[in-house]
Amino acid sequence: MGVSRLLAKAWIVTCLFAGAHALRFALLNGGDPWVAVSPILVALALFAAMGLLFVGGYGVSKEVFHQRANPIFKVEKVPGAMPWFNDVVFVGFAALSFADQVWYAPHHLSGPITDALERALYFAVPGHAVVVGRLGDCALDGGRVFASSFAWLLAFVFAASAISRLKQTADAVRIDRLLHPQSLSPMGLAAILGIIAVVGIQCLFVGSPLTLLPCSVYAGLPGTMLIGLAPLVFAYSVFAALAALLAGGSEK
């Protein structure tokens, strides 16, 4: 399982998460489900294809492109343990976050569990506190505060679970690199993923740019993605960066 496949799976989950919420918004606005499905599926397919082609084709030559694309769309047997558990946990947590946003959080604005989790995450994650402040300024809640708290809790649990199996993931990435050479060096890939992780820390965990977002962003689909999925994707990108860095070091 190379880093390209890790990124491809994260992109697919992101597209499906956004498509599900887009369909939900269409239904809440009184739209016909059959009429709303077609444009959403078209947009979903285009964005998914765009992301997969970008991840699979970061090599320059035609040969490198095929070497990168094959592992994404075709599961091959490689020596060593394949850390599928991390992928299952990531997909499952994304589904839990979606279910919480849609069915639980809007109907449990207050309560012992809800209030305790919101208070804990408010002090643990500065970016979450920024989101809570902006939601208060915009008079928006509807379960968004608890959804943000729950998403960050899932992100912490996923990060702890994935990092505990970091060596196995790095071994699988290293084996995949030996079977499918890349034009980008291991340390170069780790550096790019590290930059993405640092940007994620500043934008999501610290939350500096979140104060600049208008209320319309938090009320629509971008805000829903930011609250419900961005923490998980951030944790996944940090895990991928660490796996790529460890795999690059193990090759020396």
C-alpha cells in the first residue's frame, strides 16, 4: 500500500462525504430526490476522477504514470502485512461523523455527554474553540458545535490507532515503492506531505484562518465538510506523512 493509494482512498472518502451531505441539503430544501441525484452524481464522479488522476499521475513519464495508477485501482499481493485496519477505521469514523451530523447532533444540543465532550474539546483544540466562537457570532448551531467536538474526538482516536501501527504501514509503503518505483524521492514525498500536515495544523488545529470565514461558509456545504470531515482528513494526512518519512528512512 503506497502513499498514493492512501491519498486516493482519503480523496474518495472526502468525495462521498461531500456528495452525501449535498444530497441531504437538496432533500432538506424540498427538492425531488431523483432530480437531485443526477447532478450530484455527475459532480461526484468528476471530482473523484480528477483527484485520482492527480494522485496517480504525479510522475512525469508514461511508465511512471502506469506504475502509480496500477496500485491504486488494482490490489496486488505484496510481502508483509497490509495495514488495511487503518483504512477501515478511517472509513468507519467518517461514516460515524456523518451519522452524528445528520441524526444525533441536531437533536441533542445539550446533555451530560454532549456538554462534557464540547467542554473538553473546547480547551484541547484551539481551532475547535475558534469554530465555536464563529458559530456563536453567526447564530449557527443546530448541532454543529457537538459535531465538531465529535469529529475531533474521532480524529484523535484514529491518530492514536494508526500511529500505533506506523511501522507496519511504513514497511508496506517501502515494499510498494520497491515494486513500483516513483519519480518523486521518498524524502521529497515526505516533505510535501509534511508541509500539508503543517498547513493543516495551522489552519485546523490552531484555527488562525477560521476567523476570516464568513457565516455563509459555516451554514453551507463547505462548513459541513470543515466541521465533520476536516479533522479526520487532517489526522490521516499526518499519519501518511509519518509513514512516508519512516519508509524513506528505512530504505537507507
